[in-house]
Amino acid sequence: YRWIDREHRLRIRGKKKWSAMSMHDIVESQDAMSYPRNLELFLEAYSLFAEIHFVAIHRPFLDSLASHENWYQNINLYSNLIGGFMMILNLFLDGHTHDEVTGRKLWTLICLERLTSKYYNGNEDKMNFGRQEFLHHMVEFLSWDQSECKDCWSSWKEDSETNFDPNSVESNWMEILEVRRKELAEEWPSPRVQNENNNLQCVT
């Protein structure tokens, strides 16, 4: 079920109590690892029948915050929940780096910002090269037998409205958000994966 904060239109599936917690308290809560699904049980059940790989799609913390409607009306609530979710996911992924049977990497990290024109300051050649690198990485990680995808980006649309604008936040709140962003940077995205492939380093 979902608890719906009518005022801020924020939905949290079965986790009303999280709305009053810090992101660290959310991670330490009893049912944290079961949100939104118990990935431990999922991996245990389905790995008997299939080779499982996780693709973690990362979006910068502040841009994730800005993507929620009316986030600025309760910055504390939204930033704690988003930060908590990122830390919960990190705990699972860091505890399951490789498949116990095949020894292959169990998950990889995709930096969403590295697929956008904003990241390359409008340089189309660099952007196309970065996107091709992404495709090559996915082909290798998922063992696809085709590395070319001519029309992959034809319907791609960038949402400029969800880019975080620091000028839209009062200075005292901006300081708090920067503290939280730096806290997350120490844990997520996982430094272990970033060190394995510098081309996949993400902006927290």
C-alpha cells in the first residue's frame, strides 16, 4: 500500500513513518532493505533459474530532488527520503558485487548525466562518443551480441525542468543540501565500481 502525503503529493509505499526520519535513520530502520522490494529474496529466488544482472541508473542527488513536484515546499522531507533510498540501494549492491556461481560482476552503474548534452556543454561529438561508450559498456556487461544501435537516441528527450537550480533555494537550505550531498558522495555511487572504470564516474 502507499501512504500519500496529500499536501506534498509524495508517495511512499507503506512507509509513513519514514517521513519523520533522517536519511540515516531510514537506512537503519527494520524494514529498510525490503523497499521497494526485498532484493535479497529476489536474488535468492530467481538466481536458481536465470543469470541475474542489476543495472543501477544513477541520477545526481540534487537533480533527483528537483524532479519531484513541490519538492521545495518540504526540502527536508524530500532530501531525507531520496538520500535514504540511495543509501539503501548502496548497501545491497556493495554486499553483492559478483555472482557466486559464475564470478561475473552482478551489477553495474549507469551515470544518467553522462548521456545528456548538458554534461558535455553542448559538444555533440563528445556527447555521441560518450553515448557510444555507454552502449559498448552495456554490450559487454550483459553479453549482448550486437554493439550497434543506430536509432537508440532518436526518441531521447532531455527534461530541462528537472535540472536543479541552486538559485531556487534559500541559502540556508542550500548549505544543508550540500552537506547531505557530500555525505552521500562518500557512499554512493560506490567508489569501488567507479575505481574499476573511470569512464563511469558519476556526479553525486
